[in-house]
Amino acid sequence: MQGLVFDIKEFSLHDGPGIRTTVFLKGCPLRCVWCHNPEGLSPRAELFVSSTCKQCGLCYRGCEHEDCRPYGRCLHICPQNALRVAGQVWEVDALADRLLAQAEMLREGEGGVTLSGGEPLLQADFCAALLERLRGRIHCAIETSGYADAADFRRVVEQCDFVMMDLKLMDAALHRRYTGVDNARILDNAVWLKASGIPHVFRTPLIPGITDTEHNLAAVRAFVGDDAWETLPYNALAGAKYAGVGRTFEYHLPT
Ligand code: SF4
Ligand code: SF4
């Protein structure tokens, strides 16, 4: 079984307890206007051009490399190292072997592996198969929007030692407006998670003028009850990578 991964970040201190290796799975069904991972949105591999590109045009010259063919640009010639493909195909076993090779170091750092994205549950089969290889050998966590079919959510989350789940907006209309999807299935999955006994924390990104309103935060707090809940600060550099994948960042901080 194969999955599409757009980044693997080692020594992460912000994706769960301890020192972690975070696997960023490509593709997300949401379109949060504040998203800071635009290269994780599309479920397909795509070119990412960093801001160090000097527009020299070298990469547009023809080349014979097999891996460059789908992109119409040479991935190997850039003097700025500005061009890369966001989206690498991984076999479950190869990725599990790579992660398990770090198990001792991650255990010493009281951490483990975190599946993130994008939305990892968009590749639920791959996540489930990967967790099956990792479970019991390394601490496994997941960061999820919770927007997934209930059966997919449960079969993946049940294999995790720790779950970090977003609760962004409690109002259905505002959720649709700012993330592009309804929040009903998210809330259903959150209710299940609350009762599951699986260690978890709910998280709310504090987006000025959108999620950080008194009304929304009170509603999240009421829903969460006695469960763990944390707020995450707005990433002021959220828009920095949009041009790199040909997208436009449309959120502006309120003045
Ligand atoms: S990506 Fe690199 S090679 Fe291509 S135009 Fe930009 S600087 Fe030149
Ligand atoms: S759920 Fe996360 S990855 Fe998906 S659009 Fe929202 S912020 Fe981005």
C-alpha cells in the first residue's frame, strides 16, 4: 500500500508530547482561509517553487530526466535549489522501517511519531496500515481536523496513543464559510472521541476575527467540558508559501 507524503519533519517539539518525527500526509478536504500548509491541500503531487526562485528560466529548458516529465520543468538544475515536488510516494513498509529506525531516539526523548497533514484521514487506509506496523513499538499520535467518515476516524484513531483534534468553529454556517465544509461530522467524531477513553486534546487555532471571538471560544469550551483543550496562536507567516504552489492567500488580519 502506498501513501502520498509532502514532508517528514524530525525533532519536532510541537506535534505532541516529547521529541517527535511528524509525517505530513498530502491532501485535505478543508480549505481553512488561514491554512499555513498550502502544499498539503491538494491530494496530488505538485511543484513547489520557493521564494528564492530568481526567475532565471533554467528549469524550463528541456531535460531527459524521467521524474521531471510530469512537471514540464527540470527538477535537478536549479542553482537556487528553489524547485521541489511536494508529494512523495511511500510504501507502508518503507515508511514504517524509516520511522522505527528512530524508535530508540524518540523513546529517549519521550516522544514518538505523529501523523499530520493536510488531513491524514484522507488517506485512512494508509494511516491504518502504517499504525498497524508502528503500534506498540513507538508512541503514535495524530493531528486531525476530525473531518472524516466515522468508520475511518475510529479505525485510525483507535490505533493511536494520543489524538490532537481541532475544534475550529462551533457555528455551522461560519464553519462552512471559513473552512469550506460543514462541521457536523467533526462534532460527531469529537463526541465519540470524548467517550472513547483514548488520550486526546482538542485544539482551537486563534484566528483573529474568525475563531477567536468570545462567542466561539465560549461555545468550544462548553462542548469540550472537562476534556483537555488548548488554543494555538495564529501563524503570522501563514501566507508565505501560497505563491509557491500557485495559490492565493485570501485571509487578512482585521485592522
Ligand atoms: S526555480 Fe530555479 S531554475 Fe527555475 S526559474 Fe527559479 S531560480 Fe531558475
Ligand atoms: S484542516 Fe488544516 S491542513 Fe486542512 S485546510 Fe484547515 S488548516 Fe489547512
